[in-house]
Amino acid sequence: MPAAAHPIAHRIKAQAASLGFDAVGFAEARAVEPAARQCYERWLAQGRHGCMAWAGRHNDVRDDPRLLLDGAQSVIMLAMNYYPAFRQPADAPQFATYAYGRDYHEVVRERLHRLAAFITEATGCACRCCVDTAPLRERYWAQQAGIGFVGVNNQLIVPGRGSYFFLGAVITTLALPPDAPCTLSCGQCGECLAACPAQALDGTGAVDARRCLSCLTIELRGPLPAWAGQAMGNRVYGCDACQQCCPHNRQATATTIDELQPTAEFLRLTAADIRQMTPTEFSHLFAHSAVRRTKLTGLQRNQAAIDHATAIGQEQ
Ligand code: SF4
Ligand code: SF4
């Protein structure tokens, strides 16, 4: 039965939209296809997960979402637009757009729990919510659920809407009619390959985390590689280069979720502020922000790398 003709499926999609999700789709909970599993295993074996040791853990669960919830029948995938209405000045130390507003773990999780409560109340079925909090291949399942496709830039691209989306999942024991997987692809575009300042993309849709500035500036503990400062330009936290250049993002519209908008204080932040920031100021400014992940030491390390590369550039 198509989702539109399935009463509870239709109500779940309407409820997701009322909670602020921009796209929702259903996939049958089952093992990940062998080709996708092998691709991930190859990526790990080549060490391209870099400092993200967690990427190699719990692979049995990552390969089968039924291990996340007893009796799981469906994976409900949801996407939430985070593109902000206001942006930092171009000469400010740049933060990845996803980190402009309140931490997505909090914003998305709260809405996933409300959707799960709705499902359980309506059907008695169990649910488990995931937002980067479990070994689940969110982008793979989003493609399976028909929300979009994984681009050469390793991002989930929602056709006609772009890639500035958070993904969340509700795994449930409720059997839902699966949506048709998205079969679109990037075609011959390749703009992100040229735009990546760190040569971290190889054209297959995989990213080399050992080179990706997003991974290095956020996930890496300890010193950055010597080459990174120059590649960073003025990116002090994360990198959006492979999304900014993507033709799918030319029509990006601002999110309707207030918590995802940046504060005026954040938009005023300068490089000098970061250099001089105290732990108390960091805790205040980023109290509910994903930027906490890198801690003040990481943020100041990143700013120092930018400063060092700038000083060398001026000497030459
Ligand atoms: S986030 Fe930046 S460094 Fe990483 S792949 Fe995209 S463009 Fe390259
Ligand atoms: S820039 Fe082009 S190749 Fe890269 S993700 Fe976007 S559409 Fe795909």
C-alpha cells in the first residue's frame, strides 16, 4: 500500500512536518546492502576515518539497524533544514553553518522524541530515536527512504533543496510502507572536487578524514598537521566549501526553526575575541552549541593555525 493511502503513514508524515522536519521517508529495517557495507569497510581499512576511531566500532550494529531495537521493522528518516537567515561577515573567523545555532543534537532529538511519542501513543509500537547518537548510517538510510542521495561531497542532497539538512532517525517496530529509494546522482558536476581546499574528496562520495578540515578542526585532539593552516583560510571551525559550491544549494532557503538561527553575539565574533576568550566566555557563548565539541583549546588551536599561516603568507 503506498504511504499516502496508509493512514498511520500519512499521519506520521504530517506530524513530522508539523514538528519542523522538511522531508521524511520510510525504509524497511534490514541489513545494509553488501556493496555499501564493503565500501565502508574499504574506507576503514584504508585508514581514511582518520582520528574518528568511533567510526570503526560497533560495525555489526552499523550494518543492521535491527540490532538497535528489538523487533525493528522500519527506519523513519527525517531531514531538517538548518540554513540560517543571517550569516557571519566574510572577514570573520568562519564557523560551519551547521554550528550557527543551538546544538542540533538537542534541537532534532527533542522533535524526534515527540514524533516517537506520537507513534507509540497511536500504535503501541516501540521506537528508538537516533541523531548522531548511535552507529546508524543516516545518509544511507535517507537515500533508501527516498529523501535524497549522497553526493560526491559526502553530504545527503535533498533534490531541489540542497544539503544544509540535519538528519535524524526513528527506528520503530511499526511496519510502514517503504518509500522508493532515491536513484539520483551528481552526474558529471564535480564542482566540490575543485572547491575542496584540502583535496579530501576522491570523486567516489567518500571523504578522507585525515585531510578534511571539518574533521581536523573539530574532531582532532592535539596539533593540526602543518599544511592545515594554509588550507583553512579563515575557517576556524569546520568547513562548508564543498556545500557552498554545490549547485543544489543555490536555492537554499532559511530554516523556520528559531533555535537554529545565530545569536547577534555569535555574529559579532572576531579573531581577536577567539584569541583572548576565557573558559567562562566560551561556556557562555557556546553553552548550547555544537562548538563545545572542539572545546576552547581546540578553537584557539585552530585560530593559531590560521594566524601562523597568515604570518607566513605575509612574509613571502
Ligand atoms: S568539508 Fe571542506 S575539507 Fe572537508 S571535504 Fe568538504 S570542502 Fe573538503
Ligand atoms: S558540487 Fe556537484 S559533484 Fe559535488 S556534491 Fe554538488 S552536485 Fe555533486
